[in-house]
Amino acid sequence: MGFDINARAPGKILWIGGYSVLERPNVSYVTSVTAYVNAHAQEIAGNGIELLAPQLNCNVKGTIDLDSGKITAEVPKELALMKTAAEAASRYAAALGIRLKGFRITTSNDGPFSYTITAGKVAKSGLGSSAAVTVATVSALLNAFGIEPKKDDALHKLAQTAHSLATGKVGSGFDIAAATHGSIIYTRYSPEIVQSLPADYANSQLLDLVKRKWDYSIEPFQMPDEFRLSFANFVGEAMITTKAVGSVSEFKKKNPEAYGKLVKEINAENSKAVEALRVIKKGDRDAYETFKAALDSGRALTKRLGELSNVGVEPDDCTALIEESKKNGAFVAKLPGAGGKDAISALTLDSDSKARLERFWKGRNELKVQDIGIAPV
């Protein structure tokens, strides 16, 4: 019958480190959530491959070189990540001397990754489906080919590499790291590590890349149990992360001193917020207000970075919404990740406050509340 493997990877919410995480060695904190991308890998005869994404109405057939792992298939942009991830896993297996087989991979997303705006029109919720599909695809194939994903952190490194190759090597990789390792305190790897791999890489180069030591920092860290997550999308709005990061990078290029000073200030507040979370986990309730003050201060500084970069990281109407959310049950609230009108996330301290906040959000036409929680360990 051959292999028949299911794998999955979670979505994420970046609470601490938006934009500043792009610079080493700045800290970030990201939680994985109870929404998953699933990948189902099945062996098929010969050297054929199939990439199926029924939710996107995409179905592509191609071939795989059973010696090298190279995949030949014309894919639409919706399947570019899936193909790149599948090829990275296959070529890594080939580099280890594993004889490959043909396969079919079918992916599916849990409901919260998208939502319906109007009949037939669907929007992404900003929970990181591209990172999750990359990790799930690589995970399914590594397991199918009998490879231990944790050895050399192969799953994480291959997914980072595939995602970078498919998206132009933009970003810090926090989303891939969280899709692989769950809720974590994260410092990015030096971008030169992945940038050193050419687009026409040899399998030996990919193997060397996985075996070498990367300089990221990943510390598993679960959100303190007292916090309850609420999350909602801005209906019909979206932040294009690559464009926003590009605008911030342009500001950095033109104003290196101002950028460096501001990002240093942001990271100082972010570091206080992360340290406060550590203290809260140890049972010190006095640290709650320290966490709140540092998160809010880092948020305000990041809003300023957006204004200087001509990016709507936190538009004024969203600042007002955040303040209203605090009056209606939220302990802290923010626009997660790259900000903008993708989503708003909040932490409450009890179930009554969570219910109150979500009633307030549901009363606003621009918001769509999602039923998700922080993923368990």
C-alpha cells in the first residue's frame, strides 16, 4: 500500500516583536493557536506527484526525479509554497541517500484561517496559513520518507528555507518557527544563512544548510494560564505584510539612525514585556501591570515606526478601538503581527471578561470574531 501520512501545523499570533523581530538579536513572543493546516501524503505508483488544495480549487500533477527529488510541475501561485516545500523535503531525503517514491499531497485549512465577506468571496484571517502549509507539507513528506523531523531541527530549517525561496527571502521566520515548535520566545536567524543558498541549489548544499548550526533562539514558552485569547478580523480589510515590511525597510535605508534608535526603544519595551510574562508564570501577580505597561509602550512605539514609514501599523481608529476594548473586558489588546486592519487580538483575565469583550466586538459591523484559543503544548 505504501505510506499514508497525516501531518498538521498550527496558525500563530505574534504578540511581541512586530517589525523589531526583523533585526537580530531582538526578542519576540508568538503563540500558536487552535487552528491548523493539515497535509495528507499518500504514496502513488511510479514517479508521479499530485498537489491538491481542494479549498483553493487547485489540483496539479507532475513528476519527481526519484534520484534527485527535483519536481517538475507547473503550479499556480496558490500552490507555489506547497511545491517548494515538497521539493525541499524530497531533495533533502535524496541527499540522505533515501530512494524516493511518487506521492500525492492534499492540504486543508481549519475554518478560522479564512472567513466569508460576501457570497463567494473569502478573505484570509492573518493567522499564518502560508507558514503552516509549508511546515505541514514538509512534515508529511519527511515522515513519509522515514526521516526524523527533529534531528538537526530539519523540519524547521527546511520549512524556513522553502518559505524563503518561495517568497523572496523576506521576513524573520517567526511564523515558521511557531508552526514548527508552538508558542515560543524567538530571536531570528541571520538572514545570510538562507540567502547563501542559491535558487538553483544542489542537494549537497541543502544538506549542508540543514546540518549547520543556525543562530536563531527558540525557547518554548506557553502563555500563562490566566490569560484567555480573543481574536477578531476586520471584515474586508487586509495588511499586505511583504509591502509593509518593504516600506519599513525603505525608512531604515533612508533614516538609519532614527530607525535604529526607535527599534532599540521598541525592543527594550518588548524585553520588559517578555520578562514580565516569565515572572507571571512564577506566580507573581504584581507583574501583570508591568506586562501591560510594557506591551502598551512597545505598541505605541511600533505605531510611531509605522507613521514614519508611511505604513498603517496602527491607524488612529484602531487605537480608539483598542482603548474601547480595554473598557469592555480586555486586559491588553493590539493589532498583532504586522498590524494594520487584518485583525485585533486581546487577552482577558477571566471567562466573564472574555464574553463581555466578544459581545462588544460582535456589536461592531467591521469585526468578525473567530473561535480560536491558544494551542496546548
